[in-house]
Amino acid sequence: MKNSSVSICPVPQEQRPINEYQELKESWFFSWGTLTLPQYLAKLGWVWGWSCLVSGPLAAASFAPAKYPVQFALCSAAGAGFILGLVLLRLYLGWFYVRSRLSKPTVVYEESGWYDGQCWRKTPEVMLQDQLIVNYQLEPILKRLRQTFYGLTAFLIAEGVIWNCL
């Protein structure tokens, strides 16, 4: 019995935190956090660019681009930044959820439905494995997402300062 701690785990496969982590890492959207920095920034730039197409007409309704080009650009960029912020928030919450499931010493799961919730205490081996994943895989992703939030916040504050100077 090589891996007895895993074989005695009563948690269904799809509800095990390690498998939730694997699914998140392999998903189209959440895998953005695992990309190299240039690829990650390209994905965010892509979202911001498409968001400008949505926020641009809204900004044009308030500020005619020919008459108020700076206000139009600032308003359009702020709207796109808001949409990008929502995308980043969704990324962060997904990774944070898996991090919290891996960090906790117990796993709450459902055997057949919402009415029969159970709790399984992780073995020391499983807890160590999960903690290593949290420290070396998830924390860098969450740190990158937090730094992106800080950058986006600084960008929006700079836009507000420019707006006040007009």
C-alpha cells in the first residue's frame, strides 16, 4: 500500500482540493494566471482592448470625441479598466478559493447532495503536499494578480488626477 493516505480519502475525486487545483490550472480562463508575464499581459491587453470597444460608445455619448478628445479617451479607458478589474476579480476569487481549500486541515464535501455534507481531516502527508502547492504554485499567482490590481488602481487614480487637471 504505497499511497494509503490517498486511498482512504472518502472525498469524491471531483471535490478533492488537489483535483480542483488541477482543473483550475488547465481551464482556459484561469490558466491565465499561470502564463509567462508577456503572455499574461497580452491576455489582459486583449481584454482591455475589447473593453474599450464596449466603453468607447458609452464615453462618446457623454463626450463627443471631436469636441472633447481627452475626456472621451479618459472616460473610455476608465470604463475598460473597470471591466478589466471585474475580470481580474474573477481570476483572483477562483484561485483564492482553491488556495483556501488546500490550506485548510479539513475538507468539506458532499457525498450525494447538499443535504449530506461531510468533513474529512487531512492526513499529515496530504496536508504537507497541499501546503507545498499553496506556497510554491498558488501564492505566486495570487501575488501577480494582486500586483495587477495595484497597477490598475494606480492607472485609474492617474486618470482621475489628469481629469481634475483639465
